[in-house]
Amino acid sequence: MELGFIITKIITHPDVVVEIDKDLKKFSTMRLNARGDLITIRSVDGLKRTLKELTKNNIRYRVLGWGANILLPSTARIPYLQLDFDFDRSVLEKAQSEYVLPASVSLATLTSHANKFGLKGWEVFTGIPASLGGAIFMNAGTNLGEIGTIIKEVNLVTKNGEEKLIKIDQHSFTYRHNHFVEPGDVIYQARLIHFGIDEAISKKIREYLEMRTRTQPLKEWTCGCVFKNYQDPDLRVTCRAGLFIDIMGLKGLSIKNLQISPKHANFMENRGESSYEDVMTMITVLQKELKLQTGVSFETEVEY
Ligand SMILES: Cc1cc2nc3c(=O)[nH]c(=O)nc-3n(C[C@H](O)[C@H](O)[C@H](O)COP(=O)(O)OP(=O)(O)OC[C@H]3O[C@@H](n4cnc5c(N)ncnc54)[C@H](O)[C@@H]3O)c2cc1C
């Protein structure tokens, strides 16, 4: 029996919508041609039931946030889960001391709230396209800091459909990593703090956004930085993948409609109908060339 058919039979819940063989191009920021089964979940109860049923039937799944750090294959072999929880938006009408927000809220919404009320600590969201859940999973961050610093608690549902509360401490996050999400867990909510009100935050957010718009292709279809920077343990220096690709003269290199961004060499722009295979070919070419020229094996930051 086809997987999609099985999923529609086992998951019947009023807060869960199952779509089989859906066009998923708009579900990742790189807009690669992609199709797959999508399960949209609108409540904790729906999430618990979905995970329990999928696990019981030995069906693996992948959580999709904003799709800003994932390369979607042309045809997915496992279903994607996406959360779309409603919440009381009036909490964003004034500054609060703490916030309990769903994983599906976008960082853009939170940046705009921080900008309006000057929430200290929340400048870390600036310019990162993400859902709150995806950003917590990745411990996303910029020069202004990491999201882990303002997370107090995380609520998740395990693959067996059980709820779990995680109290965040100094060991919960490291660079672009969390240390509490187990395979199959789905984050559905988090409690956020801030460090007071500071009028300078709005200026900081505006200036940082302007700088990013100048230096990164934020209006193009990309997946953010493709390679992680390399930290040399002996020399204690950071080798920036983008800088090396630039020095090697590879900015602007194209494979069909896929191009290394002329604005920032660690970004690849999909300028048309690029596929997962095109991106993988470009990654392989760059990794080989980087190794040859610098001796460094650069790992990818983007997931595939
Ligand atoms: C233009 C651009 C600029 C970017 N700049 C930055 C930057 O400055 N700093 C930075 O850190 N990143 C940056 N990124 C990468 C990306 O924004 C981050 O990695 C972000 O955290 C991804 O969030 P997402 O919601 O899109 O997650 P996705 O890409 O959809 O998923 C990422 C991972 O998180 C998991 N996941 C998502 N939601 C959940 C959940 N609810 N529960 C459990 N697991 C989950 C997914 O399964 C996947 O493994 C950039 C990307 C783009 C396109």
C-alpha cells in the first residue's frame, strides 16, 4: 500500500490536515522543486496523536519549520510535519516580562515586537528567516547573539506522543546546536525572557538589518550560509568559507539556474528551476575546490 494512503487512514484528527504528493516548492526559502506528503498540525492534541500513530506504524517523519535551513529533495520518501498553532496575538500588543509562544510563530514577528518595545536580548532574532521552533532547534544566531540566551523553557512532544517540559540551563545549547531534542521530538512551544527595556535596541535592530541587506542576498531564493565556518584548533582562527570561495574567484559560478551569490560567496541563489541535485553538485564542486586550495574540509551548515 502507498505510504500517503496509509497516512490518510491512520491520522484522523480535526486539527490535522494531511496532503498527499503536495507541491512543496513554497515550503523552503530556496524554492527548490519538491514534492512530498505534508501533515499540517494545529494543536498539541493533534500533534500527540499524529506522532503516536506514525511511530506505532513505523513511519519516519521530518519536521519542517520555515524551511530556511533544509534542502528539500525532488521527491520526499518520508512525510513532513508542519505546525500551525494559533495563539493570542494580544500578548504582542505590549511588552511582557515573559512570553509563552508557539513554535510556529515567525522570528520576523518577534523582531518587529522587539523593535517596537525595545526588548533587550531579542535583537538576536534580527534578519534570521525562521520559525521559533526551527530557530531553537538550530540555536540560530548572529553577531548579536544566539537565541538560546533568551529561552527559559521548551515544551515538546516525543515520538510516542508524550509531552515533555525542558528547563533550559547553561548546558542546553552550544554553537548552532541544542542538546535536548531527541530524534522524533517536536518542539511545540517555548517560554521566552528578555533583559529589560532599552530604547537603543530598536536602533541596533535597524542598523543590523541594513548591514545584512547590504552584504547578503536576502531578497533571493537561498538557504542561508551553505558551509559552516572552520575553527582551526591550533591557530585558533576562524576560516570563513565565503571568504575562501571569493578569493578562489568562484563568486558568480553557475550550474544551470543555480549561482554562487555575487553578493556573498557562502550563499547559493536559485534563479529559476534549480533542483536538489543541482545544489548537491555545486556543494561537491566547492568542497573539493576548497579542500584542494586550503586543505580544509568545510562541512555544510544547511541540512539535506
Ligand atoms: C537568507 C537567510 C539568512 C540566514 N541567516 C542566518 C543567520 O544569520 N543565523 C542563523 O543561525 N541561521 C541563518 N539562516 C538559516 C536559518 O534561518 C536557521 O537555521 C533557522 O533556525 C531555520 O529555522 P526554520 O524554522 O526555517 O527551520 P527548518 O529549516 O525548517 O528546519 C531546520 C531544522 O530544525 C528542525 N525543526 C524545525 N522546527 C522544529 C520543531 N518545531 N521541533 C523540532 N525540530 C524542528 C528541522 O527538522 C530541521 O532539522 C539563514 C537562512 C536564510 C535563508
